[in-house]
Amino acid sequence: MDILLSHGSILVLLAAVVGFFMAWGIGANDVANAMGTSVGSKALTIKQAIIIAMVFEFAGAYLAGGEVTFTIRKGIIDASYFVDRPDLLVFGMISALFAAATWLLIASALGWPVSTTHSIVGAIVGFAAIGVGVDAVEWGKVGGIVGSWIVTPLISGIIAFIIFNSAQKLIFDTDKPLEQAKRWVPMYMFLAGFVLSLVTILKGLKHIGLDVSFADGFLWAIGVAMVVAFIGKIFIARLKFDDTASRSTQYANVEKVFAILMIITACCMAFAHGSNDVANAIGPLAAVASIVGNEGKIGVESAIEWWILPLGGFGIVAGLALFGHKVIATIGQGITHLTPSRGFAAELAAASTVVIASGTGLPISTTQTLVGAVLGVGMARGIAAINMGVVRNIVVSWVITLPVGAGLSIVFFWMLKGMFAA
């Protein structure tokens, strides 16, 4: 307790620095989830993708990333174990942020798309198990995360496989692909509008105090989807394409329609990602600020400090702008060759899986969801269309994320204890 009273401001400043570092890592690694397929399919250039993501990620983080009062991420540890030693929880949260951010920096440099959520979870498990005891960790939650390594990519892969094959059969394999595109693309627009508005409602709006129930969100999403499909139908009807053009020209024109769809899905995913995953950086930071501000009391509900959300938003934008291109290249080009229609199938499948997870409480990684979806699109074209070497590296990086995060966190935890003579 004396440590918090005498060094409180230094600890909050330290937490702010590593919180920014963590947000930087999220921007460098995780934002590829929203933009990787758009860049890989040539719907957007890397520069355009980064500018769009900067706007929508920051908007999501700042406008809809709040309400992160005193939260221990995902209920991974039991805070009651720290009531007598709140300083250990402060050291632990700073260590967890530093450890997760360090791993994200390494993974981003290697172009590996890893889960930021699993990085911070592994780091929190590490300091709690060593700093306090294994009983302080909710091991059931950790088991659920390990299970999601298989379940999440599988679900999104199957959905992407179905969406891609449906577009192939309904549009591309017909005698008049342009005519069929005008008929069926509004249906895909309805589906995209429904899923993406549901993602935004369920994952974003709850942070600004609009805690919409799943049933109400479902109805709102249907309304939005109908409007999107209607507007889409009007715009597509206005497009003037030559029906007598060669089949390859018709295919190229159909892909242009899907490219517009992809840009919309990317913007929505960026907003939803910014609102949701900024908590991985600012959740532990808000916890430190709350404990120090309340003189060591744990569990006190207090408003999030005004400077924390912008810090997280700017951190995400900085990481994306300076380092995001490597992971974007892996997801967009490394796994399989993407066109706008394939990329759209992957993006929509990933968003659909996020909706399913929100409704069922399945622990989820947006990174693993999108990688699974891209794999599903590749599988629809045959195993030869997938770069198995890249896939192997990605899977290995997923498996080692939890233990690496835990190991680094333990090292940083003991260092902090030593520095402050705890």
C-alpha cells in the first residue's frame, strides 16, 4: 500500500507508456483483420487502407471504446486474491501490458497475425500464477481460449467456403454473369448490411452506454440491411456494362461491384475492431489508474480517465501507420490469391463468426477468425491454392502466443517488484 501512495504517479505514467506500446502493437498486428483482404484483393492500395483504417479504428476506439471501468480482462483472474496487496495487481497489469506488447512487436516484425486478446490473456495468467498462485487463475476460461484455436477458424472457414461457392454458382459460373450479379449482389449487400450492423451494435455501441439486447440488435440490423440492399440495388441498376463483352471482361466488371462491397465491410470491421479491441490496451491501464486513484481499493467503480481512450486510439493508429503493412501482406497475399469476390466472402464470414460468438459467449480471436475465413476461400479452390508454409507459421505463432506472453510477463513482474522493492 505504501508503494502506491509514494510511487502512484510514476506507476500510472509507466502504465500509460506500456498501454500506448500495447495499443501500438494492436494497430501493427490486429488491424490487418479489417484491411488485409481489401489490400490483397486490390480493392484498396496499402496507403488507402491505412488511411481508412486510421479514421475508422480511431473513431471506434474513441467514440465506442469507453465504459471500460475497472475490468480484469475476460474474468481471467480472481481479483479477490489481490485485496490485501493491490500493488501486486498494479505491477501485474503493467507487466502484462509490457509482455503482450513485446510479443506483438516481434510477431508483427515477422508478419505473423497473432491474437492480441490471447497475448494479453497469456500475460495476465503468467503474472497471476507466479505472483500470487495458480488458484488466482480461472483455468476454465483459459481452456476455452485453447479450444477456440480450433473452433473459431473452423466456423469462419466453413461460412467463407459456403459464401464463396454460392457466388461462384449463382454469378460466375452462369452464361450471363453481369445479369446475375445485378440480381444476386443486392442479396449479398443485405447479408453484409445485416451482419456488419449487428457486429457494430453488439460489439461497439455497448461501450457508449447503449446496451442493446441481442433480439433488439437483430431487428435493428434487419432494418439497416434492408436499406443497404435497396440503395445497392439502385446503384447497381444504374451501372452501364456491356452484356456482349467477353466473359473475362464481364468477370472483371462483376469484381468491381464486389470491390465496392469490400471497402464498406472493411470500414465497418475497422470501427467494430477499434471499439472492441482497444480494451486489450486500455483495460489494464484503466485498472492501474483506478487502483492508484482509489488509494489501493480494488473493485471500486470509477469513470475512465479522460486521457486513456485517446491514448489507446492514437496508439492503434501509430502502430498501423508505421508497422501494419507486414501483417496486412501476410493475410492479403501470403495465404492464398484473393480477388474482391473472394476477399468479400472471407470478410463477411469473419464478421458472421464474430456475431455468432457474441450471441453464444464463445471466446474469440478476430485474427484467427479472419485467417480461418481466408483458408476457407482457398480450400474452395483446392488445397493447391493455399500456401501451406505460411499457414504452418501462423498456426505455430498462435500456439506459442499464450506461453510466450506468460513467460515475458513473469520476467517483467519480478523486475518491477525488484525496482520498487516490493
